[in-house]
Amino acid sequence: MKQIIALAVAASFFAGDAFAQSGQVPDNLEKLSGFKTTGVTEFTFIEQGGDYAAGIERTLERIKLPDGFKIELYAVVPDARHMAVGPQGIVTFVGTRKDKVWSVTDRNKDRVADEVKDFAPSLTFSIPNGPCFSKDGFLYIAEQNRVLLFPAAEFFYESPDVAAFNLVAKGDLIPPDEESFNHTARVCRIGPDGKIYISLGQPFNVAPKDKLDLYKKWGIGGMIRMNLDGTGREVYTYGIRNSVGHDFHPVTGELWFTDNQVDGMGDDIPPGELNRQTAAGQNFGHPWYGGGDTRTNEYTDEEPPADTVMPVVATVAHAADLGMHFYTGRMFPEKYRNAIFSAQHGSWNRTTPVGARVMVTFIDDQGNAAMEPFAEGWLDEPTGEYLGRPVDVAQLPDGSLLVSDDLAGALYRISYAR
């Protein structure tokens, strides 16, 4: 890891020379990469408790769970999206689709957060949706068009100034001309091979033909991986429309991921997807398929790749399957060990809303998977109103689960009493 920091520091000095020559004003990342102060001294703190929290708690009273489980409000976190729990269990970092990353701390370990404040407030983030941790405590944050690296973030987060470096500089994750307001929520994970895997959703409902070669080259509409110092970038996964959740099987090491499928084809097609990748370079069918084996109208006359990999689970159309996590804790009953917990956010593109729940997927020894509801009730079915919209699932050190909700702006904790 010393090599990572050395490379990052060197890159920051080269960046500083470029700024000086161009006459541009450098942002605070250059200062933080050189371990300099920025002058920023204030945090934004989020109130925990009060009437707002009480309203969320009333919603949680209607959530249905299997016997023995309970759900409680863990923290009020505005726009809460994907989460990364620090290896030391000190703090959970929460991304957003806006310009904030939040640090969430339970200081007295009563399993309710005591403090929520913005992380690295001296930096300007752009859609910092996807935080992830390496086992040795390096925090990575995947943004719209940049990936940042924060060594020892669990310990530096108490200061507004934190050690921060480019893993992938702004404008190098995807071509700047391909930046979009749509499908820009990146997620990342560190794989069992010690590489970082980053999803790159393509921005269209159905990717147009004239973009396919460019997207294949960059891994847009797929997943890329690289070494933890930013070298060795390669495209690992092809044929994804917009994946916003992936994790690695704790036993086999295989990559599993959710994928959001094509809109505008009706309420009941195409299905969403839970996929299993067994080798590098596999193709999962977009844009020839809109989801599952449903062909897109735009590519009806085109021959799809012969080696297209179909999903392991075809999920309810427009449920919007997002974040997922393989459960490795010991709090829950044994049958949940190595099962997938995943969040269904619910899509705009359905006349009768669905989703807004947490699912669990059980996998047998042959890799067959069966998905069923685990926590539901955020969708008020008589009115079709969303009372919450789960985004991601993460595991705390005690084996309980956190669920993020970007509608209510909250994290929930699901625990099990033996």
C-alpha cells in the first residue's frame, strides 16, 4: 500500500504542474494529496432524532420481516445511497447521487448512530454514489467520472482535511463527452483477486449502435477492474445496461450483480436481473436483450452474441434491483449464511408500483438461485405511494444488516434475536 500512496502523491505533483501551466485554479484534491491544509474547518451535521426521525420510525412499524427479526432506525442520512462499513467497525460511509458523502458513527456502540456529518467537506464531489473499502482500510469512492482513494479514512475522517488521492483522475473513468445525467451512479467492490471492480452504466434506455464500439472499449455498459494503484485497467464484464450492485460469493469468489433493464416496454416486461459471472469477458446481452430473454425493439433484427449469459434470477419487471450483499455474519440463522440480501428500489416506469423492499436469494451447491421477499412494507399498495425506497444493503461487524433509503434519507438496522 505504500506504493499506492507514493504513486498517488507523484500523480498529484504532476497534476499541480499541469494546473500551473494552464492557469487553472487547482481544487483542494491537489492540496490534500500533498498533505496540505485547505482552510476548511466546518462540517455539516445532521440532526438525529426529533420529529423527522419519529416519522420514519412510524413507517418502520409497518415493515414485515420473518419471525425473530426486527428493524429499527439507525441514522438519518439525507439522500442515502450505497454504503461502505469500515473494516474496524468505527464508521460507515454513505454515498449520494448529489455532492455529499456522509460519515455515520455509533460511538457508544448501542447500535444507533450518534453522529452523521459530511466526509471530506473540503472536496467537491460529483455523484459520489459508490464507496467501498479494501480489507486494510483504504476507502475508494466511485464518482460520475473519477475514483478517489482515501488511506486510513476511518481515522482521518474526524478532520475536514483528509489524505486523498486520485485512483482514476476526473475525466479518465469515461470519456468526458460521454458524461450524462442518466445512469451515473457507480458502485465498486474489491474482489478476491485484490482488484477493484467498478460498474459503468451506459446512459441510454437502449444503447445506440453507433456507440457500441466506443462503449466496448471503455467498459461503459459493463464493468471494469484494475489494480488498487489504478494500473492494469481492463473490461471484465460486457452487456450490462445499468448495474448498481455487485458482490463476490464468499466461497466461490464469483461475481454476482443486479442489472436494471429497459423502460417503456410495458408494466410486466422486461424482467430485472440477478446475474452470475464465472469468467472474465462474459457478455450479458444488452442492448440485444432488454432484460432476461426479452428482445429490445431496437435490435429485433440483429443477431445477439451467441455466448450471451442469461440471468440466474429474472426479477419482477421495474422493481429496480440495486445494491446487494452476500451475508457472512453469524447473527442470523444458519440458512442465511452466504445468501444474497438485495434492495429493490422501485422504478418510475410502472403504472402499478412494485419494489420498495429487501429481498433474499438462496443459492444451492449447483449455483441455482431462488429469490424471495425478506423485508417489505415501504410500498403502500392501496395508494401506490412509496413510503421509503431501499437502495443498498451492508453488514455491520455484529452481523446485523444496514439498509439505506434515499427517499426517507435514512439507514435502517435489521437484527435477529435468538
